[in-house]
Amino acid sequence: MTTDQATDQHTPVPGLCIAWWNTGLSPTRDPKRAQETDFQTAAAVLTHLIETARADVIVLGEMSEYSLAELRKCCTDGATGPYGWTPAFHPAGRSHFSMCLLSRTDRLEIEEVKPITEKRHGSVIKVGMQFSGRPRQGDHRLHVIASHWPSRLHLDRRDPERTHIAAFLRRWIDDRILDFDAKANVVLLGDYNDEPFDEGMERHLCASRDRGKVLRNPSLFYNPFWRHLNRFPPSPAEASQCDAGSYFHHGDRFSHWHTFDQLIVSSALLFGRSGWRLDEAHTRVATVPRLEGDKQLPHGLFDHLPIIGHLDRHPS
């Protein structure tokens, strides 16, 4: 894969770029389903996120120890050299988390990794994984909380268990982070298997689409991915068959595309109250170029597109 960057790929750019991608390589029910060609494709996408999107922090979903080892074999040291790999395969009842984080150690040193779980009706619910650290620029900690909530194949969008997970995460963040620091820099990201307008995301996680509302009520989160219910940036209707989201479901009755992958920020990050501010114009579903053999995502195992969010330094 080529890069359109004219500068050294390892030279930091202003701000801090955070990415999420549900790779599809190792779902917990089938952790070794990926083949060598799949790892080569995943390595090409990861290289694109590093060299072209210039992501400083990348959280990968549906990973395992096996897929982590195979993916690293396919990645060149030249691409991933400045990045530290932080596996997060913590046990959760009879299951386990399946995430991995890459971060540029010269931009953000991960200091704490903590699973967020809840015991409910005899089962352990995987609510999220907290990655916390202090950016090299600025004094305030950054809390990145990644989630991969149950598929709608196993938990219907109307099931109250879905809203319960969202409500639990909201309470956890309030109790463990925001009650101690109302101006904490918090980034939520992941594959929620819910749209931004679904009840859990809007009413229970309290992720608003309204910047003015968040300004007046700093306890709300802000969800810029409401904009990705439609294509961003705008393009002529004749240029695409549909408006893309982040997840492609071939068998859906009404629409192939859904915006299940999202990045959400605390009000402090939206308005730059603690050293960093969301750059909404560069927060989006990532554009992935055509791969070897003229393949393009979605393809094969890969039914999710990566998403990226950009934070700018904002002296507070």
C-alpha cells in the first residue's frame, strides 16, 4: 500500500489522532478463523492508519493472542516501529476481552489498562476496556474507553439489556472519573452495535448530537458520528450507491450500511477545557484505499471500516 504523505511517516503531526477498527480477525467464538491473506489485508489497513491517517493511538477489536502474533508478522518494522502494542485479552466470566491497542510511545504512554465488567443474572457483561495515560504534551490524563457490545444477532436492538449496558457504562464513568474531575478528557470508542440515535447511546450513555446542549450541560457527552448517518464529506449522489456508515451488513432488508462504530467525547474535550479539543472536521469514518488485487473494504471477513478522531492542543 502506498502513502500520500510527503513527510517522514514517523514525524509527529500536530494534535493527537485516535483510531478504532473492529478487525473481524478473531471473534471470541472463532478466534483462529483468519487466513494468511486476511492478515496481509489487515496489515495493509493498519499501515494505512499509521502512514496516511497518521494515527497516534489505534484500538483494534476482535483480536486474540493468535491474531496479534500473525498480524505483527505481516507488519513491517518500518511502519510500526515507534508504536507500543498493549494486548487487552482480560478474562470476563466464561469469555474474555478481545482488544489490542497500539500507541506511539513518544506521544502517549499507556499507564493503566482496566476491564469494565458487570455481573448480571449469573453472567459477566463486557462493558468496556479503559486505557489511560498522559500525553507527552499537556498535564491532563486521557481516558480512552473502548467497547464492543453484543451483536444484534444475539441481542435485539429493543432488548432492555442493551440500554442497561449503556447505563452501566455511564454510571461507571461518572463514579470513577467525572465525579473526581468534571473536566476529565474522556474518549469513548468502539463497535456498539447501536446507531447514534438508539436509546442506549442517546438517552442512557447521554451522548448528544447538539453542541449547544453540551455547552449548557457539561455532564453530557458529544457524539460527532450523528453526521455519519450520511456520507461525510458530501459527495454527488451518482458517485455512490448508498450513503456509507462504518459497518456493512449484506443481508439487511432495508440498508446495507450502519453507523455502529463511533467515537464520543466528554464536554471537556469538545470545548478544550483541559488541554485538548476535538477537531470535528477530521473526525470521521476512515477512507481505506483499494488493496492488493483491487480489493476494497468491505470484503471477506472485513465488514467494518476504521474510524478516526483528532484532538488538537488547546491551552486551558
